[in-house]
Amino acid sequence: MAFTSLLYVSVSTLTPEQEREEVDKIVGVAQRRNAELSVTGALIFTGTHFAQLLEGPVDGVDALMRSISRDPRHNSVTVVDTGEATRRLFPDWSMAYFGHSRYIDRFVGPLFASSEDRPRTSIDRLIGLMQEFTLSN
Ligand SMILES: Cc1cc2nc3c(=O)[nH]c(=O)nc-3n(C[C@H](O)[C@H](O)[C@H](O)COP(=O)(O)O)c2cc1C
């Protein structure tokens, strides 16, 4: 079965009062449902943006993206990188979560640019940071 990886960024619609409870709910559902679909990955919440990498069977990633893209807790869902993958970057994480990584926001903002202006270095940096965080946790 084809195996794919997808990275998107989005704009949070959560108020500071909602953040904690809603992000807890997202991560709880994600860990359960992603495990069922053999999808792994990582989610970053910067306070204003989300960035999420999903990897696994195409059908599973597609099903998740259908749910995720109509979720009112964020908008402007922008896929910045997708393609076939040969190995998982997060094999041990149904969904690794890193909250309030404000420092990371500087790499997320530029990714909303149109595809030809999207800096590859920001994409690589973001994925690299996700990996560093999982290694140190
Ligand atoms: C930023 C963000 C990331 C999410 N990531 C996941 C995820 O990785 N897996 C998942 O099952 N749901 C995730 N969700 C929740 C889904 O949007 C959805 O609520 C949930 O999968 C239930 O699907 P349904 O609404 O189609 O029943 C995420 C939501 C948001 C706002």
C-alpha cells in the first residue's frame, strides 16, 4: 500500500481561554484515531498557528485530512509539503505534541506564502525541530 507524508500549517481560531481544553481534546482524539489508522506524526501549537506532519497509508492520511480541514478550531489549512515516503520520521508517535512553541512561529508564518515563494528552508527547519523535540522527550 502506498505510504505518504503530509505537512500542513493552519491558523488557530482558539481563544486563550479555550486553548488548553481544546488542544487536549485534539491530542486525545488524534492519538486514538491515528493509531487505528496506522498514522504517526507530530503537532505543534505556537499559540497562533498549528503545524502538523502526518505519515502513513494514503487512505488513513486522506481520511484524517478530510476531518482536519473542516475542523472549526483552525482555518487557512495550507498543505506545504506532501509526497511518497519510504520511512517514518515519527515511528513511535501516534501524535507527538509540542505546545506553545512561540519560537517556532517564525518558521510557520512564511509557509502561508504561495507555493513558489514558500521557503524550503522553513519547511526543513520545522520538520527538523519536530524531530529534535521527539528525541529529547
Ligand atoms: C490542528 C488540529 C489537528 C488535528 N489533528 C488530528 C489528528 O492528527 N488525528 C485526528 O484523529 N484528529 C485530529 N484533529 C481533530 C479532527 O479535526 C476531528 O475532530 C476528529 O478527527 C474527529 O473526526 P470527525 O469530526 O470527522 O468525526 C485535529 C484537529 C485540529 C484542529
